Amino acid sequence: MSGATRWAPRPLPTWKTPSTSRCSLRAAPTPSPDHLPAHNRRFMSWEDAWQQGRTGWDAGQSSPLLQHLVASGELRGRHALVPGCGAGYDVVTLAESFEVATGQDLAPTARARFEEVRAQAGISPERALYLTGDFFHDDPGAPFDLVWDYTFLCAIDPSLRPRWAARMAEIIAPGGILAALIFPVLQDHPEREAERMAQGPPFPLRPADVEALIATDFTTRRLEPVPARLSHPGREGLEWLGLFVRR
Ligand SMILES: C[S@@+](CC[C@H](N)C(=O)[O-])C[C@H]1O[C@@H](n2cnc3c(N)ncnc32)[C@H](O)[C@@H]1O
């Protein structure tokens, strides 16, 4: 993507802009409004990041793994959701195999980029929707046959992970799938994990921890490393796929 920002090369992915300024939620450039829910006080940082083009997470295209899963027919159905969809590349990919794919994001400014991506793909607004809203509070039109999480779980504060799991159980229909492209996985490098947990987002994830988070309501279908050829360049070896079926 022209002008796309890139994550820093391995082994420590960071959300950098071309000017090397970090997309750090810890250094919110604008004060957090008091009326926002406590977990959401960093909202202004996400919106600021979008407004200022500090979107170093943006790979400029849909996940190669998701493209593969859709092309192979493994992910299909009526209604899919991508929470924290950003520019919405993955929403557009899912619109190929779902009747409706919805992207939800807190940042109003991300919508303009989403609409560009959708239009370039030739997908109608009825089939690829963008909802400005908070995953934890706003109803994106549940129930869903599929929720695709990529760089959303790693973006939220780790204290919110149990709420992320509870929300997934609320909005996914029985028999529906939570597909998590778990990233960044740094579990073979504990010293890097500690550093990244202190510095995130992205906050590193352990596949077994993600599985444990949702074990009460979901059965694991697949939990495995992503082949390098199906990772975004620069993210090879840092991604796992989890497919979990809602009981
Ligand atoms: C790291 S970006 C990932 C964007 C996209 N998934 C991608 O891979 O390019 C995380 C996105 O989540 C959004 N976000 C953060 N907290 C959210 C929340 N509580 N509800 C909805 N979106 C949220 C941010 O605005 C941001 O666009």
C-alpha cells in the first residue's frame, strides 16, 4: 500500500510510523475524556493515531492466512465480524465467503480508509459494513457465525482479556467459530515477552493462554503455528492460528 507504515523487523514488532514515532497508547497525546468507560480511556489515542497516520500495524493488505482460509472454503457462512478492523482488509476478504461481513472499530477516522479499501475491492456497502463502536459495549449485530480477531486482542490492555473472552461467547452463535490469528507470539523468548508486555501494544500472546481464556465456552478445533508463507512479511514465526467452536 502506498504510504503504508510498517512494523519494525523481527524480533520485536512495534507499531512505528515512517517517521519512527511510536503508536504508544501509554503516551496519549490528548487527555482522556472522563465520560468514557474506564477501559476505554485510551480511545482518544486510537483516534489520534488514525488522524495522525500513526498506523504502524497496518500491513496494507488482508492476512495471507485469512485469504487462504477463505479460498479453501474453511471459513464461510452468513455473518462475520472483525472487531478492531482498522482499514478493513480482512472484512473485505470475508465478504467473499460470507453474506455480510461487518467491521467494528472505535476510531471514526478509520472509516474513510475502510471505505476506500472496500470500494477498491468492488464490494458493496451492504456486504462489507463498517460500524464505529466499542467491541465491549456496542452491539455489532450479533449473533455471528464467525468472529475473526487479528491484532485486536494484542492491542487491548491485557487486563481486558477475560472480558474479550466473555464478549466473544456472547456474540458468537452456537456452532459458530472464533478464529484468532494470534500475534505476536514470543513464547520462546521470555525476556522479550516481559519487555513487550511492559511496552505494548502490541502485547504478546501465548496460544495456550488464549485457549484457556475461552475454554469454558469454546472447543478447540485447531491451534497451530502459521506457516511462514502465510504470514505477513516480517511476522513469520510470530503467528499462530486458533479456531475455536462455540458450544
Ligand atoms: C492494532 S489496530 C489493528 C487494525 C486491524 N485489525 C489490522 O490488522 O490492520 C487495533 C484497532 O482496534 C481498534 N480498537 C481498539 N480498541 C477497540 C475497542 N474497544 N472496540 C473496537 N475497536 C477498538 C483501534 O481503533 C484500531 O484500529
